[in-house]
Amino acid sequence: MTDTWTWATVTQATPLRVKVDGDTSALDATTDNLVGSLAVLDRVRVHLHSDGIIVTGIQGGGNRSNPNLLINSNFMVNQQQWVSGDQVPNGAYFLDMWKNTSGSQTSFFTWADSGGARTVTVGASGFPRTLRQVVPVENFEAGLYTLSRGGDVMFRLYREGATPTAWETEPTTYPLSGDGSIFVEVYGTGQTVGWVKLEQGSAATPYQPPRYDDNLRACRYYYQRFGGMSPSQRYGIGKALSATSLRVQIPLISAMRRIAPTVTYGSLAVHGAGGVTAVGLDSPGENVITLIVDSSGTTTNEIYELRSDNSLSAWLAFDARL
């Protein structure tokens, strides 16, 4: 074997095997490791010599951390402004990408913040509760993925439509085929969780908290909520179609998922006309959504503003979550 240094990809963690860049298969030779714990798909620097292979480094340094495939993994984003201990309906999202899948409405989700971190208590003694995040299929290719968490809740991962896997407490690796959305669930009877991490590879790597602004942008791809900034906050401008309805365009904060979202609202008004009695989707869009808004007192072809009805609790939301 020629004495040289090159880059390679880990194809098997135990025993360690690597595939050198440019080769079509892994090297079938003894591989020594000077780096420490390695996972499948790690990029490593290797020394090829007459006696075998030595892994001498890992791309990004020794304190590597794979990207987390979950959104709002630390539960910090709360666009809907849920309060700790609120009654959360079964199947309802709260803390953005996480929803109650306990089978009943519950108040047994509570949380507390300290030092910029949030700890969520799931369930209570005698009251088991479950949280779920649905991870869309487009985020996965076939391969091995590892799920871990901070705290002492149990967790599991399984493909939508498949039989649920067993509850786990230690970092667990799952094979995924890349052909369906993924359910990530946490379960507790009073246990806590501070973060959840799903990553590619066969080993858990250190958790890195997401920046809040990056986390919020990721959540807004699936859900955007307007309101709470001013008692007369403006949302969009529209043209009256009749004396009782108008078509309104709403500029989005950032691009949303390319599906027709569910529209919800509360305490809205049409400036210069009356209160809003109904809101329906006219046409979806990535950056602008068009609504049909019912309100009395409009004049055909006149221009109006859709706004909060003198209330900080007014809101308008678009939901494209799974």
C-alpha cells in the first residue's frame, strides 16, 4: 500500500471500516483510530501505509456534532403563546412543532426556563402523556439515524403507518428507508426533557442548542402567526368584492411550505367597515397568501385594511404542519 494521507468516509463503526475518496468500496484492512468515537458517514483524515490504515483526524475537529434534524428541539419557540399548564387538546400543536398525542386533552405539559434553557415536564404520576414531532420524508435518505434526549423521559422513533417501536431511555439507532414521514415521540409520567436530537449516523454526538432566530425561521416554514404587537396591528390590504366581503393579500414573514395552509383567526376587523365574521383561503402561496374575508359595511371595489380589532389578543395564523 502506498504511504499517503487522504480523506475517507466511515462506512462501519464496529469494526471500523472506511472508504477512501475516489474508491467504490470500503478498504478491507485493519483500521487504527487515533480520534475516538466515530459514526457511520463521519468524514475522516486517514494515513495509508504498508501496515494498514490510521484514522488521524475528523472533519471539523474532535468535538464534532452532527446536524439535528428536528425543529424546535429545545422547545423554546412558542408562536401560539401557550402557557405552561394550559389545557392542550388531543392532536393540537403547542410549543410549535410538538403536539399532544396522549389521546386526551391535558394540562400535564408544564415547563420552566432557566439560564436560557427550557425544561418540559411530560405527564404526572398516574397521568402518562406523549408529545410528537412529525419529521417530513424529504428530510431523510435511507440510512441509520440516532435519537437521543436530555432529561429522563422515554422516547422512540418510527415511520408513519408502521408499528410503533419500543420506548427507550438510552441513545438508540434506527434504520430508515427514506420512504415515509417519521414520528419522533417522548413519553413521561412526570419526567422531564430539555432537548431531543435526531441525527444521521449510528452514534449520538453532542447537542448544540439552535440559535433562537434560526429556530424561529425553521418553525415559520410550517406555521406563521400574526398579532399581539399592537391593538390595531395591520395584516394586509384588500379590495371589496361586495358589501359583505373582500379579497385580502397577506405578505408572509418568510416562505412557507408549498401546501394550502389551514387559516385561523380571532378578533379581526376591516378598517372603515366592521368586524370580521369569516375568513377563508382564496389562494395559497409561498410568500403571499390571499384570503376571502367577510365583513359588513364594505363598498364594492374600495380598498380596505385587515387589522386587529383594538385588541392585543387578536391573531391571524397559517398552519402547514403535518
